[in-house]
Amino acid sequence: MSELILKACKELIDDAKLSSTDLVFKEVCLNVLARARNVLSDAQFKQLLTYAEERLEERIALEIKLN
């Protein structure tokens, strides 16, 4: 069950990355991480945290390129 939750969290982050402004994307990431912390194992949460960090870095790199 927790693997399914982890996958859903990653999908939420990806959806927000594609369809949100920078501020909304960051807020979604924070909300997902805050809620996921209560239901995922420590290892899964660390995996999700790394995933969110990578998406944030991609978003920042893309914004720098566009400017």
C-alpha cells in the first residue's frame, strides 16, 4: 500500500511541475511532503524527498534557461 502512496505522491509532484506556476509548484511539493511524512516509511520518505528535490532543481534550471 505504501508503494502506491509513494507513486501517487510522485505523480502529484509531476503534475504540479507541468501545470503550475513556480510558487504553486513549491506549495504543492511542501503539502505533499508534509502529508506523506505521516504515511510513508523513513526510506520511502527520503526517496520522495530526493524526487521532489530533483524536480525542483529541474524547474529552476528550466526557468533560468527561459530567462
